[in-house]
Amino acid sequence: MKAFWRRHTAPTIDAKLTRIITAASALAVICACLSFIVYDVVTFRTSVARDLGVQAEIVGQNASAALQFGDTQSLQDILETFSAEPQITTAYVFGLDATLNGQYVQPGTVPPPPIYPEELGYEFRNGVLEICTPVRDADGEIVGRMFLQHNLANYRAQLRTYFQISILVMVLSLLVAILVSSRFKRSVTEPIEQLTTVTRKVSGEQDYSLRATRTTDDEIGWLVEDFNRMLAEIQVRDAELARTNQHLEDMVSQRTAELREAYEEVEAAKTRVEAADQLKAALLDNMTHEFRTPIAGIQGIAHILMEELEGEHRELVGLIHESGQRLLDTLMTVLVMAKLEAGSVEHRPRTVAIGPLMEELVQPFRKKAATLGLSLRMATEPLEARLDPNCLDLLLRPLLNNAIKFTEEGHVSVSLRRRGPMLVLEVADTGIGIGATFLPRLFEPFEQESEGLRRTHEGTGLGLAIVHRTARLMGATVSVSSTPGVGTTFTVDLPGSVALDPDALTPVSQTRALS
């Protein structure tokens, strides 16, 4: 809006040229008139002062004899000759002793006081010319002084008339300059106005085929020629840009169709993968059920036989029972991993007491740790927390199982403590530790530090992968620090889990050595 207002209210180039010509002409006429006026004033003042001085010297010579002999009447008669000059209003004659010897005052005027002039010369003051000249005798000796006062009223009237004439001349000169310039400035303004019209049409209609007509062979003509050349280049580039845009639109449409087709294929593949994962989980669940039933029967019979047999036969039946348990654990681990990958494991936190829950989860590992001669320690705090016990079991079971499996002597410790609003689960052992080169692959499925013929411990390599995926499901983070030959510590930070209400709980804080 501001740009529109400026464009439609700004003076045109025609108006600007008129102003420039008028201002230049006025300045030139004013300077000329002022020069003539100043010259006339200076010339007039000089000539009036010179003429009045000559007239004063002539009258002074005529009055010198009367002044010397004290003939007052003759001196008065000589001064009366100034009555023929109406511009001379006052005349005083002083002797050398500064006494006033004669005077002339034009009727109707107020003369200045007859004060003896100390200095010779003339001075313009308050519209009058005052002059003081010496009175000389025939031998040129000074016998007194004469003071004259000349009225400049006529000169001022003449000067006013001159000013009026100068103003009239200036106005007429400006009118003539404007009339003449209005005829010749069209040669400048018309090509520019035509160029402006074409520019507005091009800008408004976006029609780059328009051209301005060159009418002069000067800078404006060159400007029109360059403008037409620029329009031609823009027209070519606009056509190229239109073709490029059309090509880009075609490419975008093609790529969009390809992306849409690829997206549909990905969605279809995702659907198939999800269906396959669900089918795999269902299949593993069914297979696990089918395997667990006969294995449970085998273990039950083996347990009965172990109580009835002795010696070598009892050891063989014990081996059967142990192998069945190992096979069952392997099946359960594979099933849990499959459910985690298929997304069928849900995180359902609820408020639980930490002490009893940890006691329940750690209890199954007591006998195994005691059999290997290890000390299993547990530390908890008297608090409640919102946890999913099943997910906590999925976290804790592989960590305790690995800690006991890879610790030959010493102890395994597990703790669940509060840190601000969070819970920190920590499992530490004094086992063989983990090599630095294996740590980046620690949570990958089926990855084991000892493989092939170098394997020193049994297992599927899925335990820590289950820990990692379960922690991610719970919004937790897992970190590990390990030193080969010294031990390993796993730390799991569970966010936003603590419900602080210790008054409603029964203290269960203790450190136990389970053996």
C-alpha cells in the first residue's frame, strides 16, 4: 500500500524537469537583477557623494572671504543658494575655533544639532548623506569647515521602482523559460513516459514480447534499446524456465507415483512381515507347548526314577533330567525372544512392593548359586514402585543366569535402589569379565564371545538381547562395565518408577547372603 501511494503521489519526471528549469532560470534572473541593483546602489552612492563634495567645495570657496571677515549676512546669503537643491536639507559653516558662523535649513525639516564635525568625509546614515569638507581661501588655506546633509528619499523611490521592474522582469523571464522548456522537454519526457508505459504492461501482464519504440539517438535511446534487449533475454529465459518447470512437474509426478507404489509395496511387505512374525510367535508358542508337555513328562518320570534308583543308574537318570531342563530353558528363551520381536509382549506397570518382588524373583537362583559355591547377595529399599513384574523378571533372569554361569568363584550381587524419582537395577559379579572387542556386539542376538570349538560355556546367546529389548520396551537404559578377570556390572535405569509412600509399607530393607 505504501509503495502504491508513493508511486502515484510522487512527482513525475515532467514536473521534476519543470521545477529544475524554473529554479535554474529564477536563480539566474535573481542573480542578474541583484548584480545590477548592487552595481546601481554602489554607483549612485559614489556619484552622489562625489557631486555633493564638489558642490560643497565650490560654495566653501565663495564663503571663505565672508567667513574670514566675519560678514555673517554675506555668508548667510551664500548658504541660501542651497535652496535651489531640495535634496540638501541642512548646511552649517564653522570657523577654525569651532564656532557656528552660518547655517541653512530647508523649510519643513528638522535639522541635526550644530555640532562641530571632528572628521572630514561622508557617511550614509538613516536615509541621508552627511558630508564634511574644509573651507579654503584663494590661497588654499583652510579657514573653516562646512557640514551638509543630503536627503536620499528620491533615491529610495528610484530604488523601489527598480526593484519592481526587476521582479516584473524576473516573472516574465520565468514564464518565457517555462513556455520554452515545455516545448523542448518533451523530447526527454515522451520517450521516458513511453518506456514507463511498456514497463508497467510487462510487469502487470507478464508479457515479455512487448517492446518500447526508440525515438531518439541519445542516452535515452540507448536505454530503450538496452531495455528491449533485456526483455528479449527475459523472454528466452522465461520460455526455458517454463519448459524446465514442466519437466520438473512431470518428474515430480513420476517420482510421486513411484514413491506411492514403493510405499504401498513397503506397507504390504510390512503387513506380511508382521503377519509372519505373529505366525512365527504363534508357531513357536504352539511348538513350545507341544515340546513342554512331553519334556515335562520325561522330567517327571526322571525325577521319580532318581528317587528309586541308585549308583550309576541314578546318575544317568539325573543327566536325562538335566538335559530336559536345558532343552526347556532353550525353548522358553527362543519363545520370549520371538514374542519381543513380534511386539506381543506388553508393558503393564502396577504398584508393587520392591522387597517381596525381588525376593520372589531371586529365589530360583539360590540353589544354582549354592551348588557352584557362590555367594548371592541382594539389597533392596522399603519402597513401592510402578513396575511390570513380568518385564522385571525378563530383565533380571538373563542377567542373574549369566552372572552365575560366568563366575567360578566369589559372589554375585543384585540390588534395586532409588535414585531420585527413578529405580536403578544393578547386577554385579566377580566372574571372567567381557573383552573390550566384544562389548559393541554384546546385545546382538546369538552373539557369544566364545564360539565354535572354543566355546567354554553353554547358551543360545539370546539372554542379553532379551535384556536389551525388554529395557527398551520399559523405557529404560542398560549400561555395562567389565574388566576381564575381575568381573562385570550391568546397570539398568528405570525412569519415573518410584511411588514414595514409605509410611504405608512394611520395612523389607536388608542385605542377604544367599547360599
